[in-house]
Amino acid sequence: MTLDLGQRPAVLRSLAYSAKDRRRRQLSQNLLTSSGVKKYLGALGTNTCDLLVEVGAGRGTLTAELANFADNVDAFELDPEFAKAASKATSQLPNVQVHLGDFLGSSVPATPFTFNFGRKPFHSSRTNEIMRWALAARTLERAVVITQLEFARKRAGDYGRWSLATVQSWPTHDWRLVGKISRHDFRPVPKVDAGILELTARPSPLIVHSAMNHYKDLVALGFGGKGGSLFRSLRPRYSHRTLLRAFSRAEVPEKTVVAFVHPDQWLQIFNQLEP
């Protein structure tokens, strides 16, 4: 294709903007405005910690505020331009260190830490990666993560429905929707609003460690069944009488669809079926 010399600068600018937009989407570069930062900090509360790991430092606006909540802040940023800006914004804060690169490739801290993600992901796959990392981090005490609002509501049971991931991790982690942020509190403005999801590691698991795999297997069976209800999904493994007794004690009606069974009820059912 031949470009008109008079139009070349405009075309090149358009191509540059397209490349920037692709990179922005790949790296989830929807940054909080000042009002969005205030909402996030409000959800964060007043608790402080020894170590805070921030993912998606952006230009460092939120990072500088997070320095007030921890003795040390390790901030990660994938975009070289943003990482440079974040380093500059926090250059006078001795307790902040900005790292260029993907935090998923770093080692989990050896000491207890708080995890923060103050950027709205474009892709649910990225959100799932972040949450899997947080759940697997044995030294994690708390995570406060911005996600798409729909994702946060599903994980926190805000509709009265519970996801497989939430139920399976319930013995070790508590999930809560602690805030909402309008899409207009981000730049660029995304298509949907955001939720602030809090994941807290329990001081002691609700079931013994040796039973954890059995519990997760039971949950997977319940969610993967084709019976139309949790009761029918579990029927191939347990007798009708055994299930009736377990469901009665957990106060779960026999025809309840699996997604509407509260995680605490799951634990009661499990304790009855696998004493």
C-alpha cells in the first residue's frame, strides 16, 4: 500500500496509538484516578503490615499511598515506561522498591505479607492467574484485589450463589466484596464497573489438613455433576439415606442447586459424609 506523504504523520500516529492500545489491554493498564484511589484506600482500611506486595504499580500514584500501610512495599510493574514513572514517584520513599517484570515469576515472600492489585484487569484469565497465585501463597495474610465487578460478586457470593473456586478454598480463605469502583474512576474508562475483592487467609483451617483433598474432591463432584441439584450430583457416591441425613443437618433442601449451597453448609455436609 502506498501512503500519501501528506497523510503519513497521521497514519503513523494512528498505528502508534493502536500499538499502545493493544499493549494497554495486554497489561491491564486501566489506572485509578484520584477518586478511585480514595475508594480503594477506603476499602483497604487502617490495618498496617510488615510487607506489602503490589502488582500493577502503574505510575506510582497508589504505590506512594500504600507506603503508609507497610514497613516495606515491593511494587511490580510490567510496562517499562510505567515502572520508570513509579520509581520516580516513590524515589523519596525509602520503604518502597519498584520491580520491572511479572510478579508471577517472582518467589513468594518467606514472611507474612499483604497483597494488593489496584488495577482493573481486561481479561478474566489474568484475574484468575492472580487469584490462583494468592491462594497458593502460604505466607499470604490478606489480598485486596480490583476485579471486574461481576467476577468479585460471584466469588464473594453476592448473588447468593457461590463459585467452585470459592467453595473449594473456603476452609482456608474467606472471600468478601468490600467495595465497588465506577468505571469512570479509571483512565482509560473501561466498559464495566469494578469490585474490590478481599481474600483473607484463616488463622486455622476449618477442616484438618489431611482431609483437604477429600473435601475438594467432594466439591468438584458436586459442581461437576449432571443431576440438576447437589443431592443428585452426590448420589452416585453416597446412599440416599446418608445424603438425606447430611443435608438435613446442614439445612439444605434436597432440590437445592449446587451454586446456592453456602460454603459453611458444604463443610457441614462434608463432615457428615466423611466423618
